[in-house]
Amino acid sequence: MKRPIQLVALVCLAVVMAGCSSNDPVASPTIIETSSANVVAGGALSVAVVDALPTTTWDPTLAPDSTVRTLGPLVMAPLLRPAADGSAPSAGLATSVSSDAAGLNWTVAVRSGLMFADGSTLNSEDIAFGLTQGAAQQSLTGRFGADNQGSFFVSATATDPQTVVVKLRAANALLDRTVFAAPEFGCIQDNYGGTDRETYFRNPVSCGPYVADKLKKSSDELVLRRNSMYYAPTQVGPNTITVQKLSDSASAESFIADGGDVVVDPRKANPVNTAVSPSASPSASASPQPSSTKSPAPTASPTPVFPSPAGSGTGSLVNSSLPGRVSALLFRSDRPTRDNNVRIAVEASLDIAALVDSQEGAVKPTGGLVPPGWPGAVDVAIPTRDLELAKTAVSLLPKKSRKLSLLVRSGNPDALAQATLVARQAKSAGLTITVKSRSTGRYAAALASGNFQLAIVSFSPRVGLAADVTRQWAITGGQGSGWPVTDATTSYGVQLSAPAFGPAADKGSGDFVRVVLDPIQALALTARAHSALVREGALTGLVVRLDGSIPLDVVSLSGS
């Protein structure tokens, strides 16, 4: 029997550490424990990864991306649990983190009674060692913040068994996201347990919710079992997670059909080759690659992974709270990799009340922001709306990375108005966005070839939304290997629930959907780092965080 999978919504309060001249300590951010009341514990989860198993190392600077993002935190838990939308993390091995008013000294309160799987105590000495060693890695040191003088990191010191103080030479208001909740900074034993880094990461001692079997180069399966020494041994989720490498001859669909539960694919987000009709012109590719040559159109148009929303016919409204369906997406052509993966999300409100007419019965989003390509329901993620946080994020980018062009399709006044509004709002955060309007043909060709920086893509020309709906946009930037980001690794994503109704939107909508929207549905899916399929082929109930990780430890299996 098929087993539906559910995940707990990780709901957190967003907190911003604003710098000021005083050195007085500021209040510790409120961290909410993850609720698990509606998740059933137990069972075995079957997972396939497309990249590779950690047969040689769990080192976050060397391991496969699925290991770093998804499997690693299950064995080496981070201090805080990341939020799906990039807002304030929730408590993990640390019960709280706080900063002084200048943002230079961060205090980490380590949970008492922590143990490694071998029975040894996990305390502040282990945490301080892990942070110091992470800061020493060339690919990670910039996550503390960096400029032309190098990393902001100064030291991480255990002041007592449950307290670590991290000192920076310059402020980083996002340290809780970029370091304390980052999967690359999972807990490790002090002094690598008496060995060296290479030896330790071949078989790390678990301090997370699961213990991993020791792997060899010839291993074709990884088994994770519940860690009885973990501070929450009765935490929700499966008792056993079995992970295998998806063979080259197998597909994600066949793995699911044969009884598998989840497929993790860091390379692409849509395992189905969604395509346009062969009669469509110009042709568009489902996978954007920088090229001046148009991609040939396939001969078939398979069923897309995301189920079509109810009520999507002519004159009806698309329910924007349905999983996997948004009405517009603004994204960069570069595909996420470990080195340009999204690291932070900063949202600010966009009020378009003056731009659209209110329609009777129009659908309002249930609240929150769905990150680009994320299949979760709209009401799971809680957005932050803070311009100062946006300014902080932009200030970490090189100046030449703060100028971007935004591609929109001509003939759609709604899209142009939204693009103008996005540019205006982005300017207040320090980003300069130039709006470029192109005909449908040139627009489709640019999207197919990847010849653009940012683009607004309308998923449904007939979505109606009330005039007072608040729009959110997100700046996502950074690199899995560290801050500051560069021109080559900067990644931006902006998502809107866009009103695209009226005569201008309906004109030629059939051809526009066939030529542009159908392939772009696949394009949008590639805008996130991981793909996850659940049974029945529907991407419902499975959260993919903005850092690309999938919290498998809060999966609930029901049935047999």
C-alpha cells in the first residue's frame, strides 16, 4: 500500500540583529521549539540520491551535495535548525544565540546533557572546536562574513561547559543563518576525537538524530538508525532511513513505483522532461543553459510532475495555496550548485493595491512566501519583512554585483508594473535593476538560451488576486562554499503571486502558454537545489529549505 508522507511546518519568529553604536548586549532572539504533535514516529524511509553516497568522506567541503545538505545534518546536527524560508532558525543543539548591539560578539547557549553516540559528552569545547575548524576551511571561512581583508572570524571560545562566544572583527547580522544553522557546520568531537580531519570524517561520531553505518568505497547502500544518545531520542520521524545511489539505468519514477519514498537530486529539480509541442516556435528548453543556439523541441509533452491545480480553466482562478503552484516567478538563469546555492532569504513587502483592480471572489494567498521551486504549501513558510535585513544582505555583495537587468514580456502591463515595483523596492535595499521589455518570441528565445539575468515568468495568465494582497520578494544570494559572493556565484531569486488577468493577459495566451509557460514550469523547478518525489508522483508535504536541505528526520510515514 502506498504511504503518504507528511512534514512538520517549521514555524519560527524572524529576528534581525541591527548594529548600533552601543556595546550593550541585546536580547536573545526568540527560538521556538519545533512542534511534532501531528507527526507519527516510526517506520522505515527509503531514499535514493542521484549524485553519490559518502563512501569516502562526510567532510562538508568534499562530500556529495546530497550528503552535505540532507544526510550530513542527520548525523552531525547543526547548532540551530534552519527555517524553510530562511528566516530565524529554531533551537537545536543550541537553545539560543544572541549578539551584542554591535554585532561583533555572538553568544551560543549550548543545550545541557548532550552526548555523542559513543557515550562521550558533547559540550561547548566541541562546539568551539567545530566552529574554529570550519572557519579555517577556505571554502567555509567566508560564511562568517568577509571583505578584502579576509574573513570576519576572530575566534570561538568555550567560556563554560554550556557557553560559546564567537568574536568577529566586523558585524554579520545573519550569522545565525550562515553559520549556526548551516549544514556545513555540524557538530564534531573536540580535536577530531584524537585523530585528524581526514580520518575523522571517514566515520564521524554521530551527535545528530541518526547514526550512520560505516561505509566503504564499494558500498551501494547507507543505513541511518535512530541515535539513542540524541537529546530527543523519541523525536518524530522514521526509525530507519535507507539510502541508495540511484543507478544510471533507473529513474526517479521507477524508484518510487518500486516502493521508494524520496528521491534527492541536487542537479535538477524536475525528473520529468517537461517539453513544448514540436509545432511551437521558437522552441524552449526545460533546462536553461547559457547558449546562443535554441534548443530543439522534443516530439512529446509528458505529464508534468506538479499536479494541475483545480479550477485552472478559462475565467476561473488558480488557488495559489495549492502545493507546487505559483503564478509568477522571478529568477536568475544560473542553475544552483553547491557554489551558487541560495544561502539566505530576505523578504520585503510589495504593495500593488494601486496597480490592480479588485475582483470578486479573487483568491488570496494564505500567507507567507514559497521559495523558488519549493513544493510546500504557501502557508508553511513565514516571511520576514525587514528592509534593514535586506540592506545587510545586499551590503555583503560586491558593488558590481548589485546591478542587474530584469526581463519581462511586452504586452503585459501587469508584468511591467510588477517589474517596475520590484526595481523600486530593490533600489531601497541597494540593488539597481534595469527593466527590459521583449516581445513574446524574443522573450521565449532568451529564456530558452539562458540569455538573461533576471526574468519574470507568469505561470497562469488568468490568476486573479485581490488588490490589497501584499507581495513579497526575496533576495537570495551567496555560495555554499562561503561569503562574500562573486559575480560568478551570485544567485538571486524573487517570487511573486502575480495578477495577470484582463484583455492584455488573455490575448494570445494559448500560444504563450505552449511556447513559454510550459517549458518554464520545468525551468522554475530547476531554480532550487534539490528534487524530492513522494508516492503517487505528487510533490506534496515535503519541504525543501532554501539552503537545499530536506529534513528527513521529520518525515511521518503512515500505512504499510
